[in-house]
Amino acid sequence: MSNRPVCPCGKEVRSNGRTKNGRRIWDTKCYTCRWGTYTKHKKDKCEFCGFVPVHSSQLDVDHIDGNPSNNDKSNLQTLCSNCHRLKTKQNNDWNKRKHHEKV
């Protein structure tokens, strides 16, 4: 029996690392629930450049506003890996993500 928290679906959640003082940080949802939210909104081509992938792993679901907690359908878009990296860099989404985690 582990001390691992459980997702609302009943599955155990994964660790997200540790705090500065060594306390374990747990995810709030299991892998299936977390990524299932995104994959059900994934389209079959890049919404920016129109790239049609050979395999669906070449497409990502991006948070338009850069906030990874905002999973509203209107805030999700499908981008190819290249457009996703470019958008994240141009919009400075990485710094926005750090800001959202602090709030």
C-alpha cells in the first residue's frame, strides 16, 4: 500500500518532483485523465501552417494564452511541433507558465 494520492477516477497519480525542502509534489490527476483532456481536442493538422503529419505524435495541443491550467476548449489549439516551439518562444510562454505556477 502506497501513500500516493489518487486521481478522481481512482487511479494513482504520479510524482511531480520535490520542493526545495525535500517534500514530494504530487500531480492532481493520473496520466490518462491529464492527457486525455488534451488529446480529445487534437485535430488532424496544424492549425497555423496546415502541416498534415505522418503520425499524430507530430502534433501538439497548445494553450493559446500560455496558461497550462486553462483547459477550456476555446484555449486549446493543435500545432505541429515546429509551430508550437516557435509560438512558445515568440510569446514568451515559458515565463508565463512559471508565473501561473506561482499564483
